[in-house]
Amino acid sequence: MAWDVEGTRRRLREAALAEFAAHGFDGTTVAAIAARSGVNKERLYSYYGDKKALWDLVLTEELERLATAVELSGAGLDDIGEFAGATYDYHAAHPELGRLLQWEGLQDGPPARADIRTQHYREKIARFAAAQDEGLIDPDIDPGHLAFSLIALAAWWQTVPQLAEMITGAGPTDEHERAARRRFVVEAAKRLAAPRRA
């Protein structure tokens, strides 16, 4: 019987995602990833090198999935609102991403593949700056601050669900509340970026 290399690699990545999201890089062991995946540690080392390489890969893949699922089609107010709404949807469906990013922030050393990630965000910032030049969004708001604020506005609901529940009285599985939160995120994003009236 032939060995299913791709299936094994996928199981290792999925197990690593679950373990890293739950315990962070420092709290996760190769043995725990291997046990969760049903694959021996030697194969993990053979396919991925070491725990750090697997951490970098898992986090980068999750961010690539986000970037593919959530595109900024334009830079008008409706586009910015929809970008924030789509970002909210993605984080609601994939709460492990917020956990990975929090764990990464607690680590010493450089972020995973920071150069690629930085370039991705710089492209969004450049689009916001161009939209400011065209008068589509507030020219007085720093475009980098706008990009960060939109992401925080959309993702923070899932990053600290206990706080969201304490404040709103509803949990993340309440579909009515989830829809209300999304509407709020979209509208708040548009208001944040809107040009000021004279």
C-alpha cells in the first residue's frame, strides 16, 4: 500500500494548527502534534524540519487563506465596509487565527515571514492613500492606522469572545447577535473612513 504523503502532511498541519492555537508555540510539543495527527514525530521532522518551521508554515498558511478570502476590491466607503465585514466573517469562521496572532505577539523574536506579510499590508495602505488622493476617504486619517483599525474592528470580537459576551450579553453562536455585530462592523468601518463634512 502506497504512503499517502499529502494526506499525512495535511494531518500534521491540521494538528499543528489546533495545538498551536490552543497552547501557543512554547506550550506545544512535537509529541502533542504527532499524537493529535496520528503520525510519528520522525515523519514530522522529515516533512517540516522542526517545530519552528511548522509554526511559521501554519501561521503563514492561515494568513494566506485570509488574504485569499478577504480581498479589498476598491477603496471607496462601500469597499472598505465590505472588506471589514468579510474580515469579520473570516475570523468568526476561523477563530484559531486570532489565537495564533495573539500567541505570536507574546513570543520573542521576529514574526513569521514578516517581510511577505508587511508587503501585503503595505499594498492595502497604498490603496487607502490613493483613495485619499481621490477624495474617496478621509484625507486626514493615517492610512496605516486605518488599515490596522479595520482589522481590529473586525477581528477583536473573536479574539476576546468572553469580553464581547460580557458587553453584549450574547455569545458567538447567537446568529442574531453575530449578524448585528457584522452590520455594526461594516457601518463603523465606513464611518471611520468617511471624509469629514465641512
